[in-house]
Amino acid sequence: MIKRKNEWRALVKSMFALIDPDSRRELDAGLNHRLSDLLTRSMEGTLLGFSALPDEPNIGVTLRAWLSGGGMLALPAWRGGEKMALRLVRNLDHDLRPGRAGILEPREDLPECAPDAVKTAIVPGRAFSETGMRLGRGAGCYDALLTGCGMRKIGVAYDFQVFPALPGGESDRLMDLIATPGRLVAFGEPDRKRHG
């Protein structure tokens, strides 16, 4: 299973390398527009976002709009192994610092946020399936964070990152929605787990 997942990760990584910067900006604009439409329907609760790596969709426009509209935003900070802490962020320009692998994370002095306080999570992934399976980077951090939480999970990707099927295991968390620049795919119950 691990070998198959790593093959999928390598495939998607090679696909990202083919996208020029102008195309990336267009894809990010389309995805942010879709996310903003989706999130402005309900500004309730805390939103869990993420700081994008160079080979992930950049959702910064969506996060800034959420904050400017008065929404509460939590971002993850890696704590070792599969552990992540969530901290509340008010300003993306001042509240973040480089963390593990250069990923921007909330400063340590910011207030923590309990995972069960999050109503909606925007979740990155290397790839997603049309049944809601998420393939991450392999550390298991998001799977551990999302386990047992009733938050709505929105996987974000470019259209080429969504496949009919992907390999998955018992610990892999399923998404409730997948948002891409070109479509929105909705699934069933919150906090679904793969049964396979």
C-alpha cells in the first residue's frame, strides 16, 4: 500500500512541475473564487486553513477574505510525529513564522484552538479521489488531526489532482467536499472513515 501511495505522490509531483506560474495564478484565482462562494454562505465557527507549500494550491485570498469578514481562523503548527497544534490567527502577514520544512506556521504565543471548535477545515492533499479519499504527503498529520472531529472537511486541489480512485487505508480520512477551480464534488456524512 505504501509503495502504491508513493507512486501516486510522485505522479502528482511531476504534474505540478509542468504548470507555469501564470497558469498557477489562474488556477489559484479559480479555486479561491469557488472557496469564497462556498464559505460566504456560512461564516459560523472557526475555519481551519493552511499555509500552502510551493506545490499546493494557494488559498491565501480565501483566508484573507475570511479574516476581513470577521471570521475566526486557525492554522496548524507541526509538533512532531503526527501531532499538530491549532492556533488562532488574526493577521497572515504578522502572525506566521517559518516552521517545519519552511512551512509558515502560527507563532507559539498565539492562542490555541481545540480541534472540536473548528466548524470547517480546508485540507490540502497530493491527490483526491472522486469518492472523497485524500492522499497526503505520507506523515499522517491531517488524518490524525481530523479523526473524531465533526468538522466539515473540504479538500482543495487543482482539477488534475482528482482521480476516479486512489489507494487508501483504515486511518485515511475521507473528505466531505472537494473543491477545484472547475468543480465542487460533495459526499455524505461528516467525519466519514474509509471502510474497506
